[in-house]
Amino acid sequence: MGISNLDPGAHELRPWNAGSLVGAKRPLKPRDVWAIRFFLDEHRRMRDRALFDLAIDSKLRGCDVIKLKIGDVVSGGSIRNRATVVQQKTKRPVQFELMADCRKSLLAWLERRGGSLDDFVFPSRVNRAGHLSTRQYARLVDEWVSAVGLNTREFGTHSLRRTKASLIYKATGNLRAVQILLGHSKIENTIRYLGVDIDDALTLAERTEI
């Protein structure tokens, strides 16, 4: 059953997204990243700290972060400096770096978590053989950003994917590098993803003198 656009009642229906912010979620600022890290450390949430650091460094989509296995980030008993995974959405491999803070938090978590190389880094609470769900991951991100005073309607799991990419772009202006790091097949996707506009282009141009 539906309702006709000509019916008076049709004009009283609220859109599904009324009052909601839609579109790309904002990346975190460096001070927000460190505020969340401080919150997680203060509450001794080792798993969440490792998850947060890995999401920031990997620049992966949430569906790929939660499916990472121990063998993806560990080699020879040590946390890798670089890792490669195949993205679920594109079926294309992408490489990412694991910085010192991320390696430290991952090592602390995995020493407590245990498991084999074939186990997921972040197991499900319901089924230990499974991985953390995307819904639970989203709930955790909402909790983190809310804890440091950010609006959960403006930030989400994609904010973590965008954070480092946006900082790299602002520092270098190198879209091709960001495209590779995000695993985008087309640079147009990277331009839309970063929200690059004429002001960005002019800012980069103003930095260059001849």
C-alpha cells in the first residue's frame, strides 16, 4: 500500500532523513585523534585502542578492518611495518603502514587476546571464531567520538578511513598518492571522497611561487 502524491496526507509525511545529516562523514582532526586515544587509555580499553589505531593507519573501510586476521598484521612474532589486504568492495589489494603507536597497541592487545594467525584480530563477543560485526564497530566509534565531545551525526566509521588520507592530501596536495593509499580505482573517486574543490586547488596554487 502506498499514498498518492495528490493526497493531502502526503504533504504531512516527514522524509526518512529529516533532521539528519547525510553525506560523507567528517575526518577527525589530530587533536580529536589524541583525545580519543587518551580516553581509551584512561579506561584501559586495549582492544578499542588497537582497533582505533589500526583503522586510522590502515585507511580501510569498516568491513575490511573488522575482518583483518592476526596473520595480516603479524609476521615472525612481530607486528608488521606494512601490510597488504584485498578489499571486500573492490577485490583489489591495498597496502598500508603500521606506525609505532599502532604497532604498540596492537601488540598489547594481541598478547592479551591470544589466538593463531588464522584468527580474527577483533573477535565477536557472541562467537569467538567470528569477527566483530560492522554494527558493533559503528557503535564503538559513536561511543568514542561522543566521549570526546564530538557530534555522532557528523562522524562515523568512515571518518577513521578519511582522517589520515585527508591529512596527507592537505600536507602534500598529492591526489595520486592518496588514491593509491585508499585503493580507489579512479582518481575521480578520490576527488569526490576528499571533497576537493576550487578553494583547495587555489590554496595549493598559492603555495607555489615562480
